Amino acid sequence: MRGQDSPRRHLRRPEWVAVAACVVIFVATTAIGQVVTQKVPQLEGPTPAMETGAAAMLPKWVVDDQRKMRAYPDQPPIIPHSIEGYELSVNANRCLSCHKREFTQDSGAPMISVTHYMTRDGQMIADVSPRRYFCTACHVPQADTQPLVHSTFKDMSELGFKPAGSE
């Protein structure tokens, strides 16, 4: 037969139909996507025009060295002193020069929690765990600012609950 050994192969009719259908679907969805504009609901109302104004003043840090009450159980304590200029990198951690177990007696600073000397599996180690090395990942200085969102949070003691055995 003629052309049987021909290196040129042609797509058969069902294959051409499938390719043509894919092209038509692609073009149609692209065209519809450009014509139809879908509006995303605004959460804050209309977007204000870009305008320049004075920047807000930076808040003052609370640096009275007084320990603050924690707002919830297991909250990391806040830092009650300035940490401006503290080096906190892979090579150095200035926080540990006062808060590490062996330095607290001379510095008078509270010792970091024993949980900072545990591995992820709960195994005690001699030095601070690498996952607890970067203090400012959890501990932050406190700024003297107004809350961004009004809170109606009430502590258990404000709700009238008494600790067990207090009666």
C-alpha cells in the first residue's frame, strides 16, 4: 500500500475533534473571564484614595522593670525593660547573659523557665534548647498604647469562681 511506511503521521478525526474542543473551551473561558467582572465584597467600605499624612508617634515602651500579670495561662511573660541594641542572632543572645540559670544570682533577673532546657521530646538538656534560643519569638516588650480592639475578656477571678480548697 502506498504511504504505509510514510514517516508523516496524521491525527485521526476523533483526535482532531478533541483538540479543537479543548481550544474552543480555553478561548471561551478566557473571553468570559475578561468580560465578567466579579466583585469581591469589601470589608471596610470603599477604598480611600491614597493620601499622605503625618506618621503616628512611636509608642513609648514600658520600662519600669515590674513583672506584669499574665492575661492567660501559659502566656509568655512580657519583657519589662528596654531591649534596644540587644544582639539576638545565631552567634549571640544578650538575654541569656542575665536570664540563663548560672547568671541569675549575680544579675537578679528571673531565670528562664525549665521548659527552655527541654528538647521537643521532653528530654532535659544542659543548655538552652535551640528551638527556645530566639527569645523575641515569644517574649515582647510592652508598649504604652490603647488596645486596637475593645476586649470584654474577664478573668476567672472576676467571674466569681474560687480556687478549689479556698472555702
